[in-house]
Amino acid sequence: MPHKPRFVLTDTAGRPFRFAAATRGKLTYLYFGYTHCPNACPTTMAYLATAYHEQPAAVRNRIEVVFVTVDPRRDTPRVLRAWLNHFDSHFVGLTGTQRAIDTVEQAAGVPLAPPEKVKGKNYSVAHSTYVFPYSPDGIAHVVYIQGFRPSDYAHDMPLLLRYS
């Protein structure tokens, strides 16, 4: 079972975000993607937001959703924040150098996609669609892949909070 990685990246306010410390004791969903993604990223974030909003406040207060960009060239902190606000203003967006992000993906156990050949502003980025929900005990007791629905996430949220 994957354990919550320890890393520091930059949040959308430009401050260091110490992932393990900032999310200690919470159910933390970690997802790697990019804001220009045409399908997987917005769908996954919308599904997580729907499930999150279905929870009572007592459950929502114990959940953190963290989105790490794999496209720091285009996903500036401002771009990340505006995009995440479409889903929920509490969702955390993180960025850093490409090297730092690659290191974080490896620490989380995400298979790295081959680097893309970037030409111009309109390009796609290959990335994983794994969602790692780290329970309060720091372990991902399940790993989601693309295809899970909001009802799946919503059902599991209170269950995953029990692991502490």
C-alpha cells in the first residue's frame, strides 16, 4: 500500500506547501495533472468536487484535495488557482520545477510518462490518472484509476476517514 510521500512544492499563493505536514490527520486526495487537459483532469476534479460537496461539513473539514501540475510551464500559480476554483476554492494547487514535480511523482509511486516534445502553446502532456487517497494514517488503502464515479468517491470518503 502506498504511503503518503513527504515533499515541498509551491502553492497557488506562492508559499511552500509541506505536503505531509499540511495534510497530517486528514483524508488527502493527491492527483497529478494539468489545467489544459481536455478530459481526464477536469473530469476527475469534477467528480472529486461532487463527492466532496455531498459530504456533511464534519467530513469535508477532514478532507484535502491536492492537485499537482505536471505542466509547470503553462500552469502558473494564478492559472492553477483560477482552474481549481471552478471545482472548489479549498482545493490545493501545487507547482514547482519539472524536476521537482518528477521527483514527487516518483515518491508517490506514479509511473512517469515520457517527456513531451513541446512546440508552441497548444500541446498535450502524457500523465497518470491515478488518484491517491491517503487516509489519516498516511496510507492509501485504495488507489483510484480513471473510470470511478462521484458516487464511488462519496461512498468511500467516510470509510477512508476511519483509518487513523
